[in-house]
Amino acid sequence: MKPITVAVNGILGKMGREVVSAVCQQQDMVLAGGADIKASQNTIDLPFSRGHAPIFKDIAALLDATKSDVLVDFSVADTALNAIRVAAAKKTNVVIGTTGFSTASLKQIEAIAKDNDIGIVIAPNFALGAVLMMHLARIASKYFDYAEITEAHNHEKADAPSGTALATVRGMIQSRGKPFISPQTKNFTLENVRGGQVDGVTIHSVRLPGLVANQEVVFGGQGQTLSIKHDTINRECFMPGVILAIREVAEHHAFVYGLEKLLHLGGT
Ligand SMILES: NC(=O)c1ccc[n+]([C@@H]2O[C@H](COP(=O)([O-])OP(=O)(O)OC[C@H]3O[C@@H](n4cnc5c(N)ncnc54)[C@H](O)[C@@H]3O)[C@@H](O)[C@H]2O)c1
């Protein structure tokens, strides 16, 4: 069978490099090239004895030169939308890991997929374990009235709480159809010590050097607690999800939002 040719936008970034390594380890894929605004050379060396691949500053030049089946984008939201438009015009399928799209941009991306009959998979979290953690939290939410979340990330993370923590709470509330019960503390001897609250769920955000990304959802009930925990050890955790998405878009020309759809995790 003909291998899937993959191009990467943001190829010199942390995630872009990880994608190069993951693609080069697949028998059914070829890393065709990449684009990055920081590109200062014409080629990059590929790992696993895969030789070299061309790199460009310009996404259109990349797709013209490589005629890739799939473009994987891990860049920045502003630039990613343009990359998607360029790819669609050239009938290239797209996998998007870049985060930070507005709701309006997501609607535009969905329309681009339909209008051009290409596949687009967009997932704010490609880590299989994180997606399963959110799914299991949705299930448990129907059976417990109390829940708290502790999310822990690297000290350089700009925002708090994490988007994953907020998305977890949204899914939990959607599943149980009502807010959780929030215990009322009478006397505070330290300000903000109970964290932030969304729909009765308290979120605690830890920021420390050395951490990558962790989240624990703890449910409380009569005489018991239930903990669902996901630990990210390094960026490789995103790659099985990205590789799954590449195979999916190469085969099915549809718009898919969220890795949970590709894992066939039904609604709870
Ligand atoms: N979906 C997921 O599971 C997941 C996981 C990790 C990170 N992310 C997201 O992926 C994105 C990239 O993350 P990162 O850690 O690799 O960041 P990074 O800053 O290391 O890499 C981004 C790369 O994009 C390049 N770039 C910027 N503007 C460009 C342009 N106009 N054209 C081409 N390249 C351009 C930069 O030069 C850089 O090399 C972020 O949005 C991040 O939130 C998503």
C-alpha cells in the first residue's frame, strides 16, 4: 500500500519535532517536509535513518513541493487558520493540535472541511490517557455529589486553571445535568486556600518547575472517595493520538473535533 505522506507546520517547535520522530517510526508513513517561520536551512535531518526532508518558511511552498496527503499543524492559532485554508485549497487533509481557536474559528474550520471535501481532525488534547480520564470523570459524575480537581503543570504555563480542567468540569456537569455540592468552609485563616470554583467543583492549580502536566479528579461520597488521575511524563504521550488522527484523515474526509470521537467513546 502507498505510504501516507505527512507534512508538518511548526516543524521546528517542541511538538513539531515530536511529530517528526513519531511519523518516522511508522512503516506506513513518510515525513515529506515541514514549514516553520524560524526555518534557516533548506532541509532537516530525519531520525531512524529516514534521510532528510525539505523545510520552508511558507506553507504553500511546502505543499506545492511535497504534495503531501496530510498536514499536521502544531504552530500558533493565528497562523494555523491560514495554513488550514492553504491546505484545503490544495486538497490536503489536516490534523490540528494547535490550541487557542475561538468558537468562530472552529466553525470556519468545520466549513472549510465540508466545502473542500477534505478530512480535518482537531483535538485540543491528543493524550489518550487525558481523554480517557475526562470520559471516566463524566461517568462517575452521575454517582457522586462532591468532586474536586487538582491540576499540576510546569511553572511556565501562562494560564490557570488549565483548559483541560475546565473542559473536564464542563463534561462532568453535562453528564449529571446539575452542579456538584460545594462544602462551605466557615473560617478562612488564609485567603484563596480552597482554590477556584466552577459549578460546585473546586479546582486547585499547582505550578512547579519539573512538572509536565498532571490532573486528578477526586469524587467524594459516603465512606468512600474515587480518584481518577492522569500523569504526563513527556510529549511522547500525544503521539499515539496524532498518529491515529493522521490515519483517520487520510482515509475519511470528515470534520472531527476531539480525540474521543476517534476512540469511539460514546456520550455518557
Ligand atoms: N493538542 C494537543 O494535545 C497539544 C499538546 C501540546 C501542545 N499543543 C499546542 O501545540 C501548539 C504548539 O506547541 P509547542 O509546544 O510545540 O510550541 P512551540 O512554540 O515550541 O512551537 C511552535 C512552532 O510554530 C512555529 N511558527 C510560529 N508561527 C509560524 C508560522 N507563521 N508559520 C510556520 N510556523 C510558525 C514556531 O516558529 C515554532 O517553531 C500550541 O498551540 C500548544 O498549545 C497541543
